[in-house]
Amino acid sequence: MNNMTLTQEITRGFAEDIALRECYEKEGFGLETAFGKREWAEARALQLKQTYDLTDADIRLVKHFSSPETGEKSVWELYVKANKRVEVLFL
């Protein structure tokens, strides 16, 4: 997706993930969904932009690595501005 300039952050482990979620919630963002591949997350972000008339500023993309105890798997999390008619999750 050449046109996407989504904010991208990286979290490692549960504590960092929760801290970032809390920060994003204060900014009005909630977790929309998570994917195993960046391409899938970007495709969903594009779909959200087209369906809900969102801009890159309305979406955050986070690469999260689970803790070593759980195998350090990575997922791509999409956060969306809560007031944009998109259903999002909060802690």
C-alpha cells in the first residue's frame, strides 16, 4: 500500500502492549483488530479508510511481539479513532 503512512509502533510483551493501549485510549483510539501479517492489517486499514472515510491520522498500526514465555509471536494491531463509527475495543 504505497499511499499509507500509518503511524507504526512496536511493543514487546504484555506490559508494553497495555501501556500503549492506555496511551492510545487517552488519545481516543481503540483496538479494532489484529492480524498475523502486515499485508492483512494494511488491507483492513484501507478497507476502513474507504468504508468510513478515515485518514491515516485516524488509524494506528502496531507490531506487537508477545513475551519470550509465549514464543515471541508477532501480530499487527490496528487502532482506530473511536468517534469514527468503527467498532473498537477498550481495556
